[in-house]
Amino acid sequence: MSCCIPCQDTNRFFSRVARLYRWKHRLFGLEKTQKDLIALLCAEGVAEKSLLEVGCGAGYLHRDLLHKGATRVIGVDISEGLLTEARSLSDAGGLGDRVTYYFGDFVEVAESLSGSDIAVLDKVVCCYPDPERLLDAVTSCTVEIIALTYPRNRWLTRVGIGVLAWINRMSGSDFRPYVHNPVDINHWITQHGFERRNCLQTTVWMTELYGKCQ
Ligand SMILES: C[S@@+](CC[C@H](N)C(=O)[O-])C[C@H]1O[C@@H](n2cnc3c(N)ncnc32)[C@H](O)[C@@H]1O
């Protein structure tokens, strides 16, 4: 993997909190935004579809989609700690042979990973400094559907993300979270022949589903 300094710090940041993901899931299950994302995907149909999850983290979302009928998953993440967690949970759940994990910045590895029916990015564009390149890479790898969640552009989220960015700066980390403009996100996806088909929102998060134009 060619890894820039911010990516190394993203790796460190998420690898440090990898175990927390397991505890959070044990205590609370899937998050509301993940349930929204799954609902939008199931309305389109996930049975017999192949899945690419960019920034897959510990993999709770794609394991649920495998149980709902997706055939196989490619999971990509920049965090070694979260990928180790994902691998061991998928193996423990008997799903290891249906998931292939790749460590790296998706933008750098995308070329070799094209052809999935569905791409999912759950809280990932907000962790990457160049969302346009990230979404360019995702649109070129995806055949049918792109579903993603990202923070809404509201004062509440801007303050929260600003505080997290400040804490990281103070602690010497180059990892930064971002609130990107939703109009730009929409443009970066639709310019590649996708149309927005559905969206749901919570106080903090936007969940959107895009389909390839016929
Ligand atoms: C907020 S976490 C969300 C993890 C998971 N999607 C979830 O919701 O539990 C963001 C994840 O995206 C990963 N990530 C960020 N930018 C990435 C990139 N360019 N390529 C691959 N993974 C990336 C991070 O390492 C991290 O695991």
C-alpha cells in the first residue's frame, strides 16, 4: 500500500479503537444509520449481489448483508486493527470464505477491485481528505448501486467534528474528520452516470442510495 501520512494516522486512530467497536456492537447492536442503510439496500434487493465495502471497519454491516443474501464481499480498510477484528469475526461466524479483505487506501487499490454490484461506504467519506477521488474510484468500480452515510452539514455536526479535529491536532495526529458539502457529494457520484434514488436522515447522519441510470 502506498500510504500517505494522514492515512498512517487514520490507521493508528481506528486501530486504537478497534476493540471498542466489538463492545459497542455487543451492547447496542447495529447503529440506526446502519439499519437505515440496510433497509434502503434491501428495498433494491441484495440477494445474489456482490458487495464492495469501502472502509469496512469491523464488518458488522457486510456480515448482516451476507445473512440477507449477498453472495460475497470485498472489504477494504486503511486500519489494520479493524481488519484483524473483521477477519476474526467473519471467520468465527462461518462467513470467512465469502469475504476477502484488503488493507489499504481504497483510492490506491481500487483499480484491481472493480466489478461489484453494490458499493457501501458507511461513515467513510468523512474520514478522507479527498472525497472526490474516493468517490471517483468507487463509481468506477461499481456496477449497480452505491449506498453511503455521511454527516449532515449542520452546525451540530460541524461543531462535533471540529472538536474531534482539534483533539487530533493537539495530540499530534494528522487524522482529520470532515463535514463535506452534500451538494458536492451528490455531484461527484451523479456525474458518473448514477442517480439518487433514496435517502433517509437522522439528526446527525445522511443515508443515501444511488443507482446506475438505465
Ligand atoms: C468511522 S469508521 C467507520 C467504519 C465502519 N464503516 C463502520 O461504520 O463501523 C471509517 C473507516 O473508514 C476507513 N477509511 C477511511 N478512509 C479510507 C480509505 N481511503 N480507504 C479505505 N478505508 C478508509 C477507516 O480506516 C475507518 O475504518
